[in-house]
Amino acid sequence: MRKKKVLSFLLLMLLLVLKINAQYGNVWAFGRLAGIDFNSNPPTAIKTNVSTSEGCASVCDTNGKLLFYTDGTSVWGRDNNHMPNGSNLPGVDKNITSSSAQGALIVPMPGNTDKYYIFSLGMLEDQFYCGRLYYSIIDMTLNNGLGDAIKKGILLDSLLTEQMTAVSGNDCNIWLIVNDRINYTFKVYNINANGINSNPILSPNIRGNGWNGGIIATIEVAPDRSKLAAGQGNLVLYDFDANNGRITNPVILDKNAAAPYYGVCFSPDNTKLYATKGGGPLQQFDLSSHNADTMIASKTVISGYVYANGAMKRGPDGKIYCAQSGNALNVIHYPNLAGTACQYIDNGFPLLNGTGSSTGLPNYTTIVTKRKVYQSKTDTAFCTKNFMIKANNLSGLNYTWEDGSTGATRIVDSSGIYWVSYQVNSPCMFDECIDTIKVIFDQTPKEVYTTTIDSGMCKADSIVMIASNLNGINYIWEDGSTGKQRMINQKGIYYVSYQMDSVCELHVDSFIVTYPDKDYKVSFNAEMLVCVTDNLTFHNTSDAPFNNFHWSFGDRSTSAFRNPEHIYTYFGSYRVILAGDINGICPDTAYQTIVVDSIVSTPFFMDRDSICTGQTISFAIDTDSTIASLYWQFGDGIKMMAQNERNFQHAYETAGILPVTLTAMYRACPENTFTDTVYAYNLPKVYLGTATSLCFNGTPIILKNQVISSNSPYSSLWSTGDTTESINVTHPGIYSLTVRTEPLGCSSTESVIINKDCYINIPNAFTPNGDGVNDYFFPRQLLSQKL
């Protein structure tokens, strides 16, 4: 019967937690004027005044009544009107958050139920404000209870991705989680009643693949706060510790994603993870095994296509809603069930006419609501009778002890078990704490022994040993030295004694200091020369004690695996660094240079592709220095092997269509061959005959090209300026003909010499009879020239 009562009580508490969580997010505002009210069953589509493609958030009171909503730049009250001071929240006169994947987030202020933080995260599209994180403070007591901003535009961080979420911790605090895009590190800010701690807790993460490498994506913490999922190009699952905000133990669920992941969402029972990616399917991973290989192998396609990069969110009704571009949301009705039994429905929740969804859904803070916290401790009262016992938390409310007394402290004078219940004002709406205190009265002074094993140094290093309690007196070490601490540089057993309360306690702290047996070294080997896009495996050959490793591959990529694999996407030389340690001590570093060969697509070009025979073409090599040698074939029977030459000239004596082939041979990559074409045209033939003679006013000589110059169209140009096929020559001299052919204008010129040939023609008779014919005896040629 007692077990049944306990189970009934736990079930009631679980239902209470779920109910309060549901009320906190009972109204959503998102997309293009869209919204959903989950206070009815089934939920009701409503209209809001927000207009955003991604970044948005909304918050309700504990009764599920809407308080306000925001896109990270503006904030609207429950009356759908801007708060009087609710514009330009980041302090920038433009919207820098609406296209940021998780550009807006509302966080309740710990210790003050009337105030809220709004965090605004700059989008990638704005080069200046990309990754800048601002916060504002909303006071709901202002503006007649509709709220107003009392602080705006406070810069908290920069150089972040578009990922942002928050989750309540275990110490009345909230963890704000963002992602540093430069150092590939999660930054976790602690928010408590004292405000925002500006020094974040850092946890390394895995740089993703894909075009954006996880800059444009979402992250989410599981409902039980044990896991964190991140779209980082690939899909990565981490452990999350709500006690200290640490994010550890990455598991890449989908290492070779064809498209980058964007939306992630856990099922209400924490056993399933759903994820969307650009233009790809909606996928489910079963996390219940907690085994990496089993979780990776559980990937199941739920729907063949979901709108690219659509966000997802759990609703208060236990369903998961998926954003898409349109007038409806997709719905997963039973997200706790495996495979298609989860019942995914396209357009499963219609929105109001005139409103629509885009990529984002409201960002939210995972809040653990009202709970019971049990704590036990034992107090030993030495050397006193009236002993004060205290609650573990002295800033709570409504302290009630088992005897009905009140207050955070109480005086007792006998041994026994005491308990006190109280409430703690926290982000989880008042934790109910129950502290059990066992008191033992002992009037005999006690010796308290504490043993510490220190292996915190490597060979020849020094270590400082510190007493476990610094509030004592009369510190004496085994070598007679005094003080609360001591430096040593060799292994052995050391101890210090000191008193507490002058009389009642004698503490003896012993220290066992150990060393590694030798100076251990990290080392590794890998192929020194690889081809670009080759999958390169790094073999870790470090000494066995090393158990923590950090790889830096020289291209801003890192890994924490022992024997990682890596693909270089660009050629060049990369300095790979392996850093290792042994449980945080004995750090060592090893280096090696990897040369990455490249394959080029267009390695050469020509200054022209058409010439006349006898002319020269210049070839230029358009490539990088990773080519080992080049083999040229110029198409006219000429071949050449080259290495470092990058510019060539080649003359063609043969006409025709000539293929030019270049084979590039690399150091690590396979050779590839490239071909282009040269068009070589013959020079036209010109022949004017042999030299000849001509006398003055003799019979003209006809000059013309005596051979067929070309089958192509051609033109003629004589030295006389004539362009005819032939010319008549009546005077001695040098005459030339230039023939030019189409299409390239190849030309040839030929000259011929016309000599003088004036012989004297003396008649052998004459008739001096005055008739004007042969009246004189004189050379005829001279007479004709009037000489």
C-alpha cells in the first residue's frame, strides 16, 4: 500500500510539472501574423501582429494567459499592440533578428516573477550585426499590466551562430546556451537572481559540414535536460549537465548528411529525436538505447520532404509541430512512438486565412516547474550544547520545521534527526525543498583525517599542496614547516596537522603524490601527400597513458577523436596539431605538415585559336603549383614534356584543324587531360613569272598570278594600287602582287623585275624624195622618241 501511495504522489507531481510547463507556452506567435492558442482542446488558430521568417518567441503566465511576444526586434503585448518602448530592442534602427534561426528568446528573470529578459541574436544576412547577442528587460507591472521595456540594446556577446536556447538549472538559475562560430565552442551563461554572469562556461563542440557548417540551424535541450541536440551541418547529440551547464560527449548521428540539418526536436518522453534538413526528409532517431552505434543506426525517414530548414516545436498537447512555408503546419501526432507509428501529417494544422507559416516557430526556455527537492546532511556538534542547524538555502520562503517552528535556522541541544521544508523563489516557480539534518552531539575533541591523492604533475614538475580547511590554526607539516600550503617537486607521502575551534578538532591531512614513470609523448602519423577530397585517416601513436586529445587540422577544423578522419576541400599545405594530456596533466603536442594536391578543371588557354602557317600561338598555363609535370601534344606531330614552365610558344608550319592536348600529372591526384583546337590556314601562292624586258612604247606585258593561290575567297593588291586579277605593264620597273585569303587574311607577296630592252633599228635603205616616208637615214627607235 505504501508503494502505491508513493507512486500516486510521484504521478501527481509529474502531471503538475507537465501542466505548468504547458501553461507557460500555451500561446504561440510566429510567421506571417500567425498564432496558436492551446488553451482550448483542440488548439485554435489565431491572428497576431508578428511578421518574421524565423526568430520569434512568446510567453504566458502560470494560467496560460498570453503576456507578450517578440521577433527579437519589437515586442507586442497581449493586446497585440507594440509596448510603448518596445521597438528597436537591440538598439539598432533596423530588424536584425527576423531571419535568425533562433533570433529571439524570452527568459523569466529568476527571483522576480514580474520581469523577463528578451534576448536578440543577429542574423547571418546582416554582415555587421551577424552573431551579435543583445538583451532587454521587460517589466510587466508597467503600462497598466501590459508591460514595457525598461532596458534595451545591452550587448552580451558577438561572433555567434544563429543558435540560441535556454534551460533551467538545478540551483534556481537558468542556463542560456549559444554557439561561438569562430572557436567552435558552446557558451553557457548562468542567469540567477543576481543577474547574468558575463563569464560563460565553455564547452567545445564539433564543427559541422554543409555550406553553412551549422551557423544557420537550431539547438534544443531535451525535456529531462539530459541531452542537447544541434544542427551543425551534420546532426550532433551531446550530454547536458543541468548542475553545471557543461556540454560533453558528442555523438554525430548523421556524419555524411547530403544537406545541412536545421530543425531539431525531442519527443516528450526524451526517447526520440526528430530533425529536418534543407530540402531533405524529416528523420527520427531512437535514443532509448543510449548507445552511439545503435542510435546512429536507428535513423528512420518519417516523411520524404519537409520545407527546407523548417523548425519544430513540442506543443502543450504533446504533439510536435513542424514549420513550412504556407497556410498550415505539419504535425507529428504521437512523437513518442517509433517510426511511422508517430503519425506524421502534412498540413495537419491549418492556420487562419490571411496568416501563414515560414521557417521558424517560437523559441522557448525549457523550464522545470514546481518540484520537490530533498537534501540530507549530518552535523556533528563538538564541544557545545546549544547547536545551530541551518537549512541548505537561507534565501527561501515559508520555512517550517518538524516541530512547527519557523525560520531558516534553529537551535537544538540533543542528538536526533530534524527536517525543515521551505520554498525557493526560482525560475521553476518555487521549488519545495525538504532538508533532513542529522545532529550528533559529542563533547570529545576529534581527530579528523583527510587523505588526498595528487598526481597533478609530470616528471620534474612542482605541485602546491593545500590544507583541506583554511580556517584553522597552528598548521604544522611533517618536515616542521608551517603554513596552509606547501610546494613540493618529488613524489611521496606528506601530511599537515592543524586545529579547528582551537580545541575541538585536530585535523590531519595526508597527501599521496605520484608521478608518471616517464616523460610521455603524443605522436601520430598520416599520409604526407594526399589528393584533395581524399578521406585521410590520422593514426594516433601516442603513448598509452594519454586519454584526452584535441586535433587541429590546419583548416579551422578540429576533432576530439583518438583516430579521426578528415577531408581537405582545398589544396595547399596544412599544419596538423595534436594536443594530448593524461587526465588533464602532462600535456604534450605533436606537429606534422600535410600537403594536399589539387585537380584543376581548365589548366591552359591560348592567346588565339586561328593562325596562318608559319605564325606562332602563345599558350599560358592557368593552374597551380601542385602539378608535377605537363605533357603537350600540339596536333602537328610535335610533343613536349614540361615541369615548371608556365608559358609556351609554338609555330605551326602545317595547315589544318589541329587538336592541342595537355595531360597534367600530379603528385597524389590522378592525371587528367584537356584538349583544345588550333585552326591553321595555308598562305596563298603567288608567282608572276621570271624577269623580262620591255622597251619604251613597246607591246605591253600582262602580269598576273600564274598559279591558283587558294580555294578560299581572296583579294589582290598590286604595287601600282590596282586590285584587278592582272595589270598591263608598259614601263620597266619592279612590280609586286599581294594576295590575301579569307577568312583569316593570310597573305603572300611576289615581285618581278621588268628590265629595259631598247635595241637600235637602223634601216638598210631610205627614199629622200620629200614624201615624208623614209626621207632620212636615221635609227628608227631614236626617231620615235624624238631624240
